[in-house]
Amino acid sequence: MGLRFAAVCIDNLHGELDRLFHYIIPAGVDAQVGMRCVVPFGRGNKPITGYIIALTDETDTPPDKVKEIISLPDDFCVLTPDTLALAQWMRDKYYTTLIICIRCITPAAKAGAGGAFPGTRAKRKALEAVPSTVVLTPAQQQAVEAICASKSASAFLLHGVTGSGKTEVYLHAIAHALARGKQAIVLVPEIGLTPQMVHIFTQRFGAAVGVTHSRLTPGERFAIWKQAHAGEISLIIGPRSAIFAPFSALGLIIIDEEHEHTYHSETAPKYDAREVAIRRAELTGAVVVLGSATPSVESYLRSKEENRGALPHTPRGADPSTPFASRGLTDTSVRPRTAREGGQGGLSPCGGLGADAPKVLTFNLLTLPQRVNLTFPEVHVVDMRREVARGNLGMFSEAFERALGETISNGRQAILFLNRRGYASYVSCRWCGEVLSCDRCRVNFTYHASGGALLCHYCGSGMKLPEKCPGCESVHLRRFGVGTQQVESEVLRVFPGVGTLRMDFDTTKGKEGHAEVLAAFRRGAAQVLIGTQMVAKGLDFPQVVLVGVIAADMSLFSGDFRAAEHTFQLLTQVAGRAGRADYAGRVFFQTYNPKHYALEFAQGGRYEDFFAHEIKIRQEMAYPPFTHFFSVMLSGPNEKAVIAALYKLQAIMAYCNKKGRFELLGVSPAFVSKVNAQYRWKILIKCEEEEPLKQFVLYCTKKLRENDPLTGMTVHLSLNPAMME
């Protein structure tokens, strides 16, 4: 019998090693595709871990030059056929290396003695499943029947208003999948993975459920992975990384709150869990359900277009005279006209979750238009400019302060939501409400305390902070950026002695941080819960009758072209926390821009109207989903060197873009321009087609590396980032 060889991916992040190396399989060794192996590598034959990607009887290397596998640490495959295929797809899709994708997919627990994974097992309670006694509404029943009728790979967008019972649809669909001997994955945003959510699923399905999240130790996460691999659990709940659960009979993938940006990874590989879920469904024949009360514009457009026939789109032809023609990258003088150049541009959608997203699965649209209790909260939009004019310079409007007092007196509960993103800071006039913004990009300037500058994080233009409002010449310009502690202090000042709880990063540290805060609020330890996005979704408290959004403008002017969408989603979600049981709910949006369409549509929960308005703006401005963004960020300890290198890249791109196929948006600091002593600057590139854009950027960054060693710097590439950094 001849020699057998294993094609091995070496566990080393160096880009030059992103290829397969052949090793001889020793006689009597049962090597299988997907197994880990230990092999000698390099001149010193240092033992290193690798992954067996393929088996073959042939190799181009002379047999006497091929080294032999040292050992197989495990007696099982850490990569299943579909997760291996998924890793290879991710490598190409997200322009990274195969080993980075494999590391993302396989368990992160450190190997034990001999290189083997630890054999720890999770401590599991013997939970008994409880059959459902819930009677579905007609809309819920219709959605469940449509999902359960699918016998092969398919995708559904479940658009249901807050309180419409999407979770119950998920539970019935999962029960159907498990009854057929299939397994299921439920993805939730990290901040939405509340004890309440876990309790609902474990109560229904008992010991079949495994839960994973970032606050578990590597050993605990590996224990859950091993149980899924062994078939000891059939349902796993977790954030985006749970999509890689090693199920062998995957039948259903549910993505709750599908619009959340946390489904996009911010570290390599910078994947979109929704795209990965769809690809995995194609590989396994599973059904994907994406649920949301406020679907992303991209997903909703895709569902509408695919259900009535997609818009025709003809790719541009190749121009062999360009240096990119051999790689499928073309340049042409014909390109869509942006709004700034006049005309609508005639742009067609670039394809839902991304132009290169799998298109085999059609998005079937399912709707749940009514709340289960048939009542919606009463929503008030409060014009804070009028409060200022009346002499009220405090944090709370008179109407909201009065409503909060009534809620406390009646023994009910309230949620105060601080609508902000990280370090977001913008400048607005408290007299007329004008927000200082970039005319070219239709996004607001972001305030940078160092130097007092206002900068656009798209094109790089900016201005010094003026002394007076450019609109009304008032001196009442204010930088907005308040924190939860300030809100709590104001509540206690106005209502001394009232019980308060904060739910933010500082108060939820530790594995049980979220659970402790929510449990205390549920048992009535406090009447007022104050928080950021953590309190905006997924919570169901019968005693909550009041929701107050302290400053709706804080996300509205975050400097991101999706700011209106994010604001509409957040406001709609948080409004849905009020009046979910037997008591009528009230919601207050405090704002200096009461006529902004995001607030007007959120007030009435009018998603369809918001979508119609927003999609016109996206098309007019040539923003996704009608075009693609590619962000190239450089970071390093020397800011001058980082900026100089980025300008070199800009020059290379300008030279390679003589016919204007790609739109280059100027060098600018990142949203957070310095992190851990690393300065961060970026350039954005736009193009209607994804693949040419990707190849253009990769080619230009390669040329930059050839001309500049980029000593001490890191290059960060991101296609269609969920949040503009």
C-alpha cells in the first residue's frame, strides 16, 4: 500500500503560511479530515498544531522531502464537513487567512497534557421540558406553519412588532425541528442574552439546551461545544459565535433582533453572522429565521425585492487595459452619479446582506402586525427647545417628570433609557435645535475634545467649534454626551429615596452581573431602572408602565449614515418595554429635533413608512444597500507615521483609479482616534459592486506594503462595517 498524505493548515497567523502543507500519515494512524494534528515545521522541525483539510495519495513534493505527522491529539474531528467548508468560504468572503477562520470556528480552550483538549464537562441540572400551553394568534400560527413546512434550505424574515410573540414562534419552530431529530441554534445579541431569555428556552426544552456567551470561561465554553459535538444537547443559545456550534444534524437557525450590529465581528475574521448563517444553511439544508420588530434596511429590502422579483442589475464589463483585469477587477469611466453630482444615479440594490451573500435562499417575509395583548403604549415626543424657552434647563421635561412621579406614587416601575453609543459626542443648539453637520456627507460632525475640533468621519472635513450657532446666532451651543450616573443622580435629586438600579457596563461586570440587576428589578427592589442599550430590548416586566428616553438625539447624531435607522430601531424597541401586561404604558422621547423623521415614525411604530423614507435617502446618497463601503484603517504608536502611510495609500488609490470607478473619501481620524496608545486613522472607498471594490483595495494595500514596511503599524480592513469606526 502506497503512502497517504494529509494536507494540513498550520496554526500560525503569518500571512505567508496561508497555504496547505503535505505530511505523511504514519501507518496505523486513523487520520480524518477535520482532525487536529501535531506536525514538525520549519528547519528546526518544531512541533506545531495543524488541521487536516484533505487526504490524498499524491503530492508534488518528493516523498523523501515530506515529513511525517507526529501525533493526533484528539480522537474526534474538531471541524465537521460543513464547518470546514464554511471556514474556506469565510476565508474568501472576508479576505483573511484560513487559520484565522478555523480559530474562529473551533473551541478556544487551551489544550491539556499531550495537546489534547480538556475533558471537562459542564455541570448541568436535570431540567425537565415543559410542553407549551400557549394558544397562538392566527398570525403566529401562519408563521409557524410556513417555517415548519420547509423541507430544505430556506430563509424567513419574521417582521413582528414588539410584543407580538416572535419568541413563541421561535419556540414552536424549534419544537418541530427537535421532533424531527434535528438540532437548532438560536443567536441573540450579546446584550439581549438575558436570564429571562435563557429561562424561557430552558423551561420549554429542559436539558436539551446549552448556553454560551463571552462571560463564560474558555473551559466552560468548550464543555458546551463538546456536548453539542457529542449530540448531548440539541439546542444552543448564544451570541454570534454560537453559529459555529458543531451540530451534525442542524435543521434550524434563528437570529433574534437580526438588525443588531453586534452580529458583525469587529475582529478578524470580520464576519457577519447573518451571512454566515445563510451560508451554513445552504451547506446543511437548514432553515434560517431572522426576526425583528425593526429589520435592517438591507434585510427588509431584500425580502421585499426577492418576494416580488429582484431589480435587474447588469454588471459592468471588464477593461483589460487596467492593472486589475487579470484578477477580475475592472475600471471604467461609466459609474453611477451621486447626489452631489446631480441625478439619482439609477442605482439598484447591491443585495440585502451584501452583494456577495448567498443568493440561493430567498427571503420569505412573514409578519406579526399586532401585539398579543392588542394594546400599544402611548408615545409622546417632547420638544426640549420649548422646555429651555420656558426656563427649564434640567435633564427632564416637565411632562416626563410628572409622569415619573405618578408612576412612583402608584407603585409601578419605569425604565429610563440613555440613547447613546460609546463616546458619541455632537454639538447642537439648544435654542433652535440645529446640529452642526457636514453638508457633503449628510452626517453630523463629531466633536473631538483635543483641539475643540468638529470633524466628519466620512470625508475628513471639519471646522473649529464656533462661538455662536450658524443658524440662529444663539450662544446656546452645547456638546451632548451624558452618562447613566448623571441620570441616576438627577432621579434621586428630584425623587429622594426612590429605589434605582443602573444597568450599564460598570454595574454588570462578572458572569452574573446582568442576572443580578434584572432579578432585583423584577422582585421590586427598585422602581426605576436606568440603562443604555442593555435595557432597550428583550425585557418583559409586567409592572413597567413608563419608559423615558432622556436624549433621543444622542444616537440620531452619532456621525454614522445609519444613525436614523439605529435611532428608529432603538426608540421602537425601548418603547416596546412599556405596557406589555395588564397596565397601559406611556413613553416619552425627549429631543431637540421633534420633526426628524426617525422620531416621527418611531412615535407611531410606523416601520413601513420609515423604510420608504430611509431607502430613498440611501439611494440618493449612494449609500448601502445601493453601494458598498470599504474601510481601510491604520493604527500605530506614531500618529504622524500612521497619517503619512495613509496618504501614501490614498495616492496609490488615486493613481489606480484614473477613470473614477471608485469614490475615495478623504483621510480622517477614526471615531475613537486613539485606543491603547494606538492612533487610528482611516480612508473609505465606495463602489457599487463588491468584488471589484474588494480587489481594488487588496491590490492597493499590497502596493502600499511593497513601498512601505509599515513598521509598528497594523492594517485593518473592513467591508461594509456595521458601525463606522
